[in-house]
Amino acid sequence: MSKQKKTSILCIRCPKGCELKVSNNKKDIKVEGNECRIGLEYAIEEIKNPVRIVASTISILNSNYPRLPVRTKDTIPKNKIKKVIETIRGVTIKAPIKQGQIIIKNIANTGSDLIAERDMERVKN
Amino acid sequence: MKDVVVIGGGPSGVACAVTLFDKGFDVGIIEINEELGGLLDQCIHDGFGTKLFNEGLSGPEFASRFIEKLDKSTVEIMLNSFVKSVNPSDKTKEITCITPQGVKKVQTKSIVYAIGCRERNEYEILIGGSRPTGVLTAGAVQRLVNLYGILPGKNVIIVGGGDVGMIVARHLFLEGINNIFMVYPEEFFTGLPRNIQQCILDFDIKFQPQTIVKNIIGSEHIEAVELVKVDENWNPINGTEKTVKCDSLILSVGLIPYSDKLEEIGAKIDSYTNGPVVNEYFETTVNGVFAIGNLVQIFDYVDDAVETAFIAADGVEQFLKNKTHKKDGFINLKPGENVNCLTPQRIDKFLDEISIFFRPGITCKTPKILLINKEGKILKKFSKPFVRPSTLENLKIPLKIIENEDEVSLHVKAKED
């Protein structure tokens, strides 16, 4: 037991928020602290392939605001968040932009596009 | 003259205006900012709309679902307009507002207030020391960062373990601030579990429970804070003070319904919610004046706030069509044991089923939730798998079981072991 890696995860599938203790010895995954099956499934998914939506902002010219909110269209692997953020940083685009418009295709090779969260009208030349 | 004017162009206000337009009324909406969307403009993270649209949208995406409908309608939209005063007389109500075209007077038969909430600030919680620059509320930081790209500093201390504080911590981290430290007086974070995981644990953001800021240090700009540990009653423990350097302090210490404007026109304010006293249609104690969204009480999900807009739209319709087939009298609904606040506070017997929202005062599994009359008789038992103060709960009460009472109260009791 002592050699196993134990990870603590907070279950986010319902407001109860069980604290899950997950031990992973490569062969099988053991979950403790879950009060239902959903928690078990969540813990296994979180250990095998945790995914997230990443939202941030990029610089935009000629618009009402200097920042445009953007996000990944689909979930991306959690370990790629840093890569996505590094790719976003320093990107500048020009208004007008439409909501849902693709800003960066297949960002950081995640398979997901980076899209604009809102319209941004052109207000300056 | 308008049938109804909505004051406030946030998600609840816009949803209400659209719904009233669809019902065939002549509607106006007044917004103080240059665009509609309210708080959601700055909430760029995902997770909005899971109840209403069954998908996780960002704030601007959620807002645009309703704004697009409003843009296609003939609702009169007044942007950059500030409501100076309101005359809520029974027949014709008059709103005086300051617009880019000058002072305007708008006549209307009814009004829906949707002006949301405000953040508590350093003057409302006990923080000692000086008042230098660099002390900001979390909402202000969110706006500065997400719309203007202005960061508050490089060494940030966040006070408060609720949702807003956690979300701001993540944004700051993703914008390149590595030195973030959160403190809060409770034993554990008070926000939603998903935010604890996805905002704090995912990025290893440092935090210290049972700690508050005792003093702010700095003459012109903030230089440091003096932290102190607290016991379970939030009393500082002498000798545990520690000074930590920082260049900004972000306060995420709660939201309060912005009910001052309603108080001005004579609406009764509830001391539990800090919002107006409303009936099941979200009508205030002022005839024909309704209140919705975070102005009524603080909602965890925008979906729930928008739900109040839909219910109030039915109420406005009822009011405008002068239908009065309600039963005589009204019922006071009061928060009882372990209920921090609830709405509606008053039931006017309009609807067969009343949707109530309440905030539990305790954390416990399978609590007994009881509706009790003045004589102590249990009228109905409800069950929930789990309650905690950070999650606003919703119940549907059939009018039938309470219609002969004049006062009922809601209680949450921990299950006996």
C-alpha cells in the first residue's frame, strides 16, 4: 500500500463534493470516499484522462475593449492547459470578430479549436 | 405609455424583457452600461446554462442567447442610461432617467427591477490598518483583467473562499501571476466543489483556511497585510499574527442585493436576504413593481436567476390583465431553524404551486426539511440527499397544503444519529 500513489480529488458531479482518495498502482485504480457510483466513474476518468475547458483572453485591436474572451471549443486534456495558455499569450487580432469564430485552429495540437466567446465590433480605424 | 419597463440589462433583465415581449406587451429596458449582458460580460469561464440549455456556456455566450432575441424584437433598449428617480404611483408610474440624449421621463404601467447585487467591500468587514491603493473587490478585478487586460499586481492575496474568489484566482493564474495566496475564515472553501477542483487544486494555488486579514499595511500603495488565525467563531487567536508582503489585496467577501433603490420607493426589505420582500410572482410590496435575479437574493446559478425572470413575467402579465382570481388573504413564509434566507417571503395565492428558493444554514447529509405552521404542525416533509450553505436549494410547495394558514416556516433539521 505504501508504495502506491494516492491522489486526492474532489468529486464535482454533484453538490455533495465527496473527497475521493484514489490509489493507482498501474494495474488497477482503487477509489475510496465516494458515496455513489458516479463518484467512482468520475475518479477513474479524472485519473485516466482528466479534461477541462480553458477560458482566457487575447489582445484585440480596433474594438470597444482591448481584450477578447476566448475558450477552447471542446474539452482538452488537463496536462495541455499550460501549452494552450502559452500559445494564446501574445496573440493579437483585429475587430470585427463574431461569436464562435475560430481564432486558432487545433490549438496546441489538442484537437480543439480556440473560439471567440463574443462579438466584437470594429469601432476604430 | 409602456406596459412594462425593465430596469437593468443583465441576464435576468434581458430574459424578462424578451419573455414579456413574446407575451405581446410594449416593453422598454434601461441599462446603465454601454452594452447589455451585465455581470456575464466579465464571466468568461464556462459552466453557465447547464440547467437551462443543458450545455456549459461561457458568460458572454449565455447572455447572447437572450440578447439576440432582444435585438430582433421591438423592445425599446435604452443604453448608457441612469435611472435617477421613480414615481411608483398606483396608476401611471414615471421613471426619470439620464440618457445620452438628455433627461427623459418614461411612463409605464409596471416596472421590473433587475439591478442585481453589489460586492461587500473593505469598509463592511472588519479589516484594520490603512486604506492604500491596491485593495480591490474580486468583481472589479475580474472586469479589469477580462475586459481591459489590466492585472492588479504580481503578489496577490485573495480574501474569501467563495466561488468568485476562486474563479478570479484561476484567471489571474492563467494570465501569468504565479504568486497568489488565498485566505478565508472557514475551515474549508465555501464555494462549489467544481470550482475548488478546477480553479484551486488544478493549479496548486496556495491557500490557508481559518485565517483573516487583521491589518492592511502601506501608506500610498499596499505593501503587506498582517494575517491572523481565527477560531471556529472567527475570533482572532492572539499570537498567531504574521505579516505577508503583497502588492494587491482582492476581497471576495460576499454579495448583497442592491436594494437601496427599491427602498427609496417604499418597498419593504427583508433582513435575511437583504433584498425586497416579494410574493410568488416576485412582486414587491409596491403595487406593480417587481424584482428579479440577484436583487432578490444571491443565486449560485444564473439559470436560477433567469428562472425568476420567467416567473415575474407571468406576474406582470397577471398584473396588466388585471386578473384577480386569487383567493383571499396571504401567507407569510418565514425562514426557520437552519434556514439562512428564503424567497418568496409572502404568498398571495396566485399559483397552484409555489417555487421557493432557500439557503440552508448547515452542512449535512439527508436532512429533514419541514414546512411547519404557526401551531407547530408539520404540513409537509421534503428530502434532499445533501445540503450546504453554499448551495441555494429549490422546492416546490403545493398551495393546497398551506392555503388555510396565515404563516408557515421552513426548517432544516440534521438527521439524528
